[in-house]
Amino acid sequence: MQGSYERTRRVIWGERPDRPPLFDLLMNDAVLQHFNHGKPVAIGDDRTGAAAIIRAIDGSRAAPFSPAEERVDYREDGREVRSLRWTTWEEKRAYGSSEEYRRIKRQHLADRTDPGAGPHDTASDERCLRQLEVLTWLGEDFYYLLSPPHQNLMGIWSEVGLEPFSYYLYDCEDVIVEQLEWNAAYACRWIEGLPEDTPFDCAFLGDDIAFKGGPMVQVKWLGKHYFPRLERVCAALHAKGIKAMYHSDGNLNSIMDGLVGAGIDVLNPIEICAGMDLADLHRRYPKLVYAGGIDVSHLLPFGTPQQVRDAVVKAIEDTEGQILVGSSTEVFDIVPLANFLAMRETAMAYRF
Amino acid sequence: MTILDQLKDAVISGNRDQARTLTQQALSEGLDAKMIVVDGISAAMEVVGEKFRTNEFFVPELLIAQRAMKASLKLLSGEAVDYIGTVVIGTVKGDLHDIGKNLVAAMLEGAGFKVVDLGVDVSSEQFVQAAKDHSAHLVAMSALLTTTMGSMRDTVSALSAAGLSTKVIIGGAPVTQSYAEEIKADGYAPDAASAVSVGKSLLHA
């Protein structure tokens, strides 16, 4: 039998594994307890949580490994940050007007290091060091994705909220585009600065840009401003021998050509409830690999274990095995242990 | 092109300043506020909703049209306007997402509903109390998380237990028609634009 790392790597790199790998985020107390020898994972105990996750699945990406203490904190500017057990809410930053947004953002961009000024010392970068540290907890046989900076449209809109973002997009589109450009240029330098012996061979680019109904913004706008920058980030990764796993929730059907054209190698999480269909996607993009695809809006929380098993087999067969089996976002607390185990055991028992 | 046609175009294109100017001009020319709302603003938002439904408009276009609409409505706030009905709207308890709720509120307001926005993290008790306080015809609930959807069922029950005849519309990412039927909600809106037609049909408006 192959190990978790080899099995997952094979699928991402277009090869056949011994069985479909499992790739997910486990934000579920019952699941972690089950894989922690029946003991709950304590608040903040990431190492114990990581050990449980290694036993449960084959691969994952940057996410909490243990529940957090529920609390409310405040940023220096007074904005509230609410930590819930498995997620965090941050109050949006408010600007007085579009003119103020433009002025402040232009100043921020000017104050930052010029992204074009020489190579980036990524090996000493806090973001890189943290991920390497996590890798030591997870061990060599777990497939863990690099989380580099990227074009980050989600960061731009989520800082202020979608409503103000929409106003700024209308009133000062140039500043939105300048931020996107800065993000992409910095990301490329950061990736180019990775050491040659970097242990990662796939990167996670998480950028929520769609809803149930489709993309948040005009497809033609994405074509003009977003996909070219995503393409540069993917190219920088590929030049380092690293595959690109792209993540966005929502219905991506109308922008799949743009995403695939930009060079993504793996698509995550495939939100079934939003109208993403694995069979249709695989037919349209036969070289793309999928990570996720087992509905967590209804099936995993409320379905029967048999329905979950059937969905897993269908997902594997609809993609001809080009899939890392997992939930369509994350396995949160409402998913019963029995259903997670049904998903897991079905993938583990499947043979091509 | 009449002044109301120009106002309609200004709202559709999200031109807030022009919407404001044209509304002021319409009022100064003696046009009735109700006519400005119906033939200018609501007509515009109906076009916006249709363009959103057909993916010609996306969220930003809808929101800037809403911004222009609000600028126009603000100038009419002292005028007598007949509302189709009153809607109490909110995101359910435990859920802090507001964009879906805001989009629906905008569309309903543009269509001529009086909208009472309770915000996010709204309990069943708060929905019921607001429905009573405002004699609401409709309660509209949004949920983006499967984990919070359950409180929609609680609110439907609470409204019934309170003896209110308020109709309930639900929507949000994990919400489906079958879930609406399961919890005995009166209507399901898959997106902001359809919330208007669902709301109107429930009130036979």
C-alpha cells in the first residue's frame, strides 16, 4: 500500500494511486475525538489535533487543527474580532468614502516594499517558516499544501465587505486593480524566493470569488484583471515544480475556462449545492484534478451513511479517479461521525 | 425621454448623483412621489433584477443600483408613498453573513415594499416581535451556513404559535425548495431577484 503522501501526490500529478486519497479540513470535535483515541482535542492543542488529522485523512491545507477559545478581541483601530470554536469573524474596515479609500489604499501601496525590487528572502519569511514548522508536526507521510500569497481578490473585498467593495469598484476601480497587481507581483516574488529544496509540491490558492448564483463580479472583468494575474502566480509555482490547487466556493461554471486557462491544476472544493457537477466538469476539463465534491450542505450533515457511500463512489467514477475525496467545504461539527466515517471508509476501500 | 425614464436609467446604471438630481427635478416639476417610485425607481429595479437573473448584472451592479435607488428614495422620505407590504428581514441566529440579506432587502425596497432590516444574528423571538411591531406581511430569512439553517424552522413555528398570519420566505446558500417545504415556509427564493416575485405572489400583489 502507498502512504498518504505518495497516494495524494500521484493523483495531483496525474498518476493512478492505490486508492482515492482523502483531503479535507476537519473542524469537527467528534471526528477529532474519534481519531484521538476517544479523547477530545483540547482548545488550542494543535499538535494533538494534527496527530488526529493524520490518522483520519491523507492530506489537508492550512487551517485550525484544534478548536479555539471563544472570545472577542479588538484590533488597534477598535474593530471587533470574534473567535468562535472553529472560525473567526472580523469586523469589516470602514472608509468614510470612495475618495478616502482611494487615498489610503494608494498610501498603503506606496509604503510597502516595491515588489519589483530584487529577490524575496522567502526562506526567512514568517509565513514560510510557520508552514515549515507545521510540516514537522504532520510528518513526512502527510500531504500538506503550501499556502503562498496570491492575487487575493477575496482579501480586497473581504477587508471592507462586498457592499463597499462594489461601490469602490464603480467609483475607483483603478485602486482595486492596483491592489490586485501588487498582490500578484508580491506573490510571484515570494514564490520565486522559495528555496530549491522546498518540501511542498502543491500550493493552495484560496480566493472566494463566487456565490451560489455565480461569480461575484462580471466575468469580463475577471478576464481582464483577475485571470492574467492568477496565470502569473500559477506560472511562478509551475516554474518551481509546484502544482496549483485553486479554491473558491460557489458556482464557478461560467468562469471555469478562465481558471483552467490561467493554469490551475486542481480545483477545490466543488460546491455541489451551488450547481457544480463533477461529471460535467470532468467531461469539459479532462486533465483537471478535483479536491472535495462530497456535499456538506445537506448530504454529509443530514444524509444516511449509505447515501454518503453512494455519493463517494459516484464522485470517484465521475472523475475517473482524478479526485481527492473530501467535503465540499469542510467537515464542520454538524456532520455526524458516522457520515464522515462512511465517506472515509468508502474511499479507503475503493479499488480502481 | 421623460424625466422618469431618465431616472430609471440613472438607477439602472448606478449613477447616484444623477438619480438624486433627477428626483429633485421630478419633485420640483410637481410629479407625484408615488409615480416617481413606481415609474422611476421600481421600474428600474425590476430591470436590474431581470439583468441579475440573466447574469448580465452581477452583485456590484445590483448594489450600485441600490445605492442610487436609496439616494432617490431619501428625497422622497417625507412624501406619501403606498407600499405593497411590509417585510421584516434578517440573517438568522448564529449567522453573521449579510450580503444575501442586503441584496434581497434592496430588491424588495426597490419593488415597493417597506423593509424593516433586523440585521444579522437574529433570533426567532426577534423576528416574531418585529413582525408584531410592524404588522409585517412577510418575514424574510437568510442563512449562509447549514449549521444555522435550523433556526428558520424555529421561527416558522414561533410565528404560528404567536397567531400571526405573516408569510415566510427563506433563502441562502444551503437553503433549497425542499427545505422550505419541509419547514413549512411559504416561499423559497434562490436569489435576490426572485425574492421580489415570490414576495409579490405571496401577497397577491
